[in-house]
Amino acid sequence: MKRVYIAGPDVFRPDWPDFARHATATAAALGLEAVLPIPAIALTGPGVTEPGTRAQADRVFRGCLAAIATVDGMVANLHPFRGREPDSGTIFELATARAQGLPVIGYVDSAQALEDRFGTPDDDGAIRDEAGYLVERFGLPVNIMPAMGCTEIVVGSVDAALRRCAELTAACPRCQGHGYITEMAQVGTPYPRPMSFPCPVCHPTRLLE
């Protein structure tokens, strides 16, 4: 059974235990094993209902990394969180999975392009946020790096992402659903070394509606 990490800021939801149980049951119905960042219980204790220490934070950090190291794929909640951008912790986990060559299915609640959330272009054609920073215009629902780091991004809930993850991990004969293939290549060195390349069968990033 393929193991899939459930990434996202959902751990902070007041109904996290219900969400976690739902995601676990949905994954099981699709033939997947859900791996949660924390157990399906209400968050209390150090770092939540009372101050925590750096050592306690490090245990949480290492626990999540250890869990990601055991999975075959990831679904990542990229809905805006505490602002217009996805949760930064989720982006770190997404990048970790990407670096391991795992397939990552992101999910968003709207296909609206990032730039469309900031208004219309100025006279010079640029779109800027409230602080005057430029907003990229690539028609993607999130920033370039997480968007291109995902194998695919679907519009919908964790259910839709899990369905797509099940299809990908079961269907690709070239990379077995990992999204990347490793081959020996001679790049920038006189000696061949293993390099990861996007799987030509299943990797191209696209927005599924």
C-alpha cells in the first residue's frame, strides 16, 4: 500500500481530529495509507496552549521530516493561510518531498491566478502589492516555486488531491508514481553522477479543474 503524507495547515483547524480521520478514511478507500504530521487529536500543551521550547520545536520538526522520509507521495494544502499565500510550513514540506523525488499533488480552493488577487496592472504593466512589491504574472494559483514543485495542482479538497495521488502512484510505469526518474548524467563534471529528471510521462505541472 502506498503511503501518502498529508501536508497543510489543517493541523491548526479547530476540527483537526475530524479532518484527519476523514483524510485517513478517504485515503484508505483509495488504497492509500495516510501519514499525518501529528496524531488525530486536538492540539494542546507546549507550543499551543502554553509556551514551548526550541528543543520541543525541534522534535516536531524532526518528526515531520522523518515521516516524509517514509512515504511514497504527498498531498499539500495550498489554500491561502493567514494571508494570500500558502502556509510556509507546508511549502517547506513540499520542497522536502520534491527533493526526495516524490510526487506532490497540491490542492487549492480556487483556480484564480495569484496576480488576479492584487488588482489591475499599473501604467507600466506591472502589478504591485500594498507595499509596492512586484507580483509575478504566470497565471498560477500560487508562487512559482511551489507551483512548479508540485507534480500537479488540483482545484478542490483533500479528497480530490488524494484521488489524483492514487491515480498517479498506480498508473505511471516509468517512475512508479514518484514523478522523477534518476539517471546517470555528465553535467558540470567530467564524471557521470546520478541526476533526477522530471518523469516525461506524469510530471508536467498543470492545473486540473
